[in-house]
Amino acid sequence: MDSTVSREIFESAYETGTPPWVIGEPQPAVVELERSGGIRGAVLHPGCGTGEHTIHLARLGYDVLGLDITASGVELARANAAGQGVDARFEVADALALDGPPRFDTVVDSALFHVFGRDDQVRYTAALHRACRPGATAHVLALSDVGPAVGPQVSELEIRDAFAAGWRLEEIRTSRYLGCAPEEQAAELGVAPGQRVECAAWLARATRL
């Protein structure tokens, strides 16, 4: 992707309706990551949005922090957590400007990486590097460029390039991402507006050096 999606677009999406990335539950790919033992220690969930993944992991007992650049998203996340009786932590923060000391052992990125342009993708992985301890694992679920999707899409090469410095990319495999079809994309996706749809995604795993 050439340019980063603006903060204003996300603020507007949270304030005016239900964004296509909000499905009211964690992504199945993230649920399976936890079930298979891919999450450990202190967990960072950047781009937490309305908080489904942070809430899911906090409910399971993980030390997890959800970050989002939008105040409206964090407000919704806190309300969601309170409504479910889960003590989950959220902060408003820019994922491109994270700083030390390094304290996280796992990163769970669900649909954040793909909103960045190429230059910001590199800034993002550098920020994660600063925030993570050596040996930490970053998991990235991003919409793939192989077919129509509910948001920005990235190539496998973009992921490889972004994790080229300070990280060892262990794996990139195909996965699926659930979203709700925006009205302007519903016909292309073959569903009615607002209907849930599965989109092709990448699931990448990298180790912080």
C-alpha cells in the first residue's frame, strides 16, 4: 500500500456507525493462535479498535494492553470490556511512536499492519522492536492482495520487507479474516451490505532479535 489510512477515517468510522472490521468477537485466527500456544507473557495488542482481542485475552488471564490511535475506539473498547465484566486495559497511543523500555513478549496485530503505507510499515516494525523484549513474537494478521477484501490489502513482499531489520521472519501463511461488507464493496464481495464475509489474509510470525 502506498499511503497510510488517516486517523480521521477511523475516528469517523467509530463515531458514525459500525466499521467493517468490527464483528463483535475476536478473529478466529487469533483465537486459534492462543489455543495453539502462540501467545505468552506480556501482550501488546496495537490497533485494538473496539477491544475484542484485548478483552478475549484478558478474560483468559493474560497481561494484555490494547492500544489505539483513536480516542473514540478506546472509549468503545472500555465500554465493551465493562459490559462484559472483564478488567481489560486500553490506552490511546500511536503504534508508530512506541518507545521503551522494552516490556512485551507477544504482539497480536489483527488488521493494523495493512493500514500503513510502505514507509510506515517499516516505522511500525521498528516501533514494535523498541517495545518488545529480545525473543518476543509478533503475530500479524493482514488482508492479502490475492482477492477482494473489506479494507486495505498488502502483499507478502511488503511483510517481508517490513520485518527485514531487527526481526527474524519465521513464517507467512495464508489465513482468513472476517469482516462486514461495506455498502460500496458488497457487490464485489458477492454479499449484501453489512453481511459478514471471509477475506483472504496473511498470518505472519516474527521473532524480535
